[in-house]
Amino acid sequence: MSQSLRALLVVFAVVGTLAQPALAAEVGSAYAAEVPVAGEEAAQRSEAVGRALRDVLVRVSGDPRAAGAARQVKDPGSLVAEYQYRPADGGAGRLLRVAFDPAAVDAVLRDGGFAVKEEAPRAPDAAPRPLSGSADRVRVQVRGVDSLATYARVVRQFQGLPGVERVTVRAARGDALVLDVDVRGGADELDRGVRAGETLAPDTAAAPGAWPGAVRLSYRARP
């Protein structure tokens, strides 16, 4: 089993155990970083997430060499629990706030031979931050998420849709995943964007067990 897939399974185990809307580490904790970003295109965001991951690996381990462990992660976005854009102080440019799943970050460090600092702070479980006035939070269920590749593909699909400001992993059970997607235009706009892509198909089946909160849109990952 690959290092990345082991990290994903740890994430799924943690989320399934908690079943709470509290996966993301708050910015200001050891597992979150805020980095400048040139724009909101997928390639720009991907590059910024990679820089944020390197910052977090160094902070959590206390070892500058740990930045190199990021090279083991083919898709740093697959370790992201939550992200959000905001204007830079003074209005010059934009910043990307990225919160990584602590269990996944710890797994990357240990697989790279680095220790996790005992004193590395973990943010307490917290409710999602308030939305901007132009965005709605839409809870989405996705079934058929059976591998790291599928997980990364699903997350990228939502992150790349027009109007999406933030994607937060909320829970996982079996091969089903629940995301909170903050999107300008609400559920209808999000659904149109999803249906225009090739990653997800509409799905009316229910996931096993009860999800926290009401699911508004349901999909199945295409093979």
C-alpha cells in the first residue's frame, strides 16, 4: 500500500470515528498555513497548496528538512481538509488559507522519517466559519470513493468549479464521502457545474447510516 493511500485511510478512519463537522485545523494552528496566490485558477491553487504543505511539514516536525517530504505526495490537494481565499492585507493581491488534515500530515512525516513534535498544537473541533454574503454552504454526498486517486479526483472536481470558495471534508463512511461546498449561486449553480463535468454522476441512493446535517446533492464517482 502506498504512503498516500495509507494517509487517506487514516483520514477516512478519523472522519468516520468523529462523524462531526470538525475536520479542518483552524488557520493559526500547526496544521494550517496562509500563502500568497496569484489567482484562483486550478494550477495556481495547486502550486500554492504545495507551498502551504511544505510550510506545515516544517512547522509540525520542527525540522527544515521535512519540506522535502512534500515530494512524496503526488497531489497535496488530497490532504486538504479546508481552503479559503481572502484579500491580502492592504488589498494588494490574494491569500489562500489552507488547513490540512492532521492525521494525513503526520503520516507523511512519519513515512518520510521525520518525527512529529510533541508540542505541535492541534486546533479544537470548531464550527465552520461564517460564509461571505455571496456564498451558500451546500452539503454534498459522493459515493464510490474507493481509492486515493478517486478521492483526489472528486475533491479537484469541486475545487475547480466556478463560484466555489471553499471545500470542507465533513465525514466518510464506507465508500461514501460528505463535503460542505461553499459556492456562490447555491445548490443549483453547483449542480450545473458538476453535471457539466465527467467525474461525477447524479445518485439517488442513500449512504449507509445517517449523515450529520441534511445532504442537498448526491453523486456517484464515475469509474
